[in-house]
Amino acid sequence: MYQIKNNMYYIVSQVGESLYYYLIDSKYMERLGTIFANNLRGYRRKRGLTQEKLAEMVEVSTHHIGMIELTRNFPTFDLIERIAKALDIEIYELFVAPNATCGELDRLRRDIVSEIKQTVAEAVKEALSGTSKD
């Protein structure tokens, strides 16, 4: 994950042989962090694991797991993969709001696509004009 502007994050992920690229506004990133933290805590407890045991399984400190669950830290993609494996779940399950309806997910997808289109349009306009905000 790379922060490319004050309020935008660029994320690259790989599933099998496919690479996926995402551009996410900071307000969605904050929400995603909260969803991730809640899901991590829920799946960890469901598996009967303490923060200490999960930390040992994924080779990080107990403090780091605690900070992730409090949304003070966000894990690297490598750590996300290790967490999902330790919890015996798919990676995406850590990012899906448990009560999300198809309509909410569609609305979120439309919002993200809209943000991407706007950001790309602004970047193209800047590039063509030869000026940059940075």
C-alpha cells in the first residue's frame, strides 16, 4: 500500500497469477481499517486464539496484533496473508463488513469507482497542463 496524495492510497494485490490495483480515498481506508480490525478480532476469538497465540503463529509481537485490533496499526499485505492462513479463512473475509448487504457493497463499489475516475481525470488534466499540485 502506498500513499500517493494526502487523501489517496494506491494498493496492489495479487491473487494467483492476477494483479489487482486499487486507488482508495482515505475515508474508505479508515473504514476498511475498522472493518479489518473488527473481523480480525472476531475470527481470532471464534478460533479460540489469544492475541499472544495469533502473534506467535504469524511471527509478530502481541503488541502489534493489539494495535491492529485497535486500528492504530494496519498490517502489511504479507502479514494479512499470514493472518488469514493462521485463521484458516480467505483474505477477503477480513475486509468484508459482516452485515454488508449486496446493495451496500454495490454502493461502496460505485463510490470507489467514482473516486478513481475523478482522481484519474485530475491527474490527466495536470499532466496535460504541465503543472502538478505536489
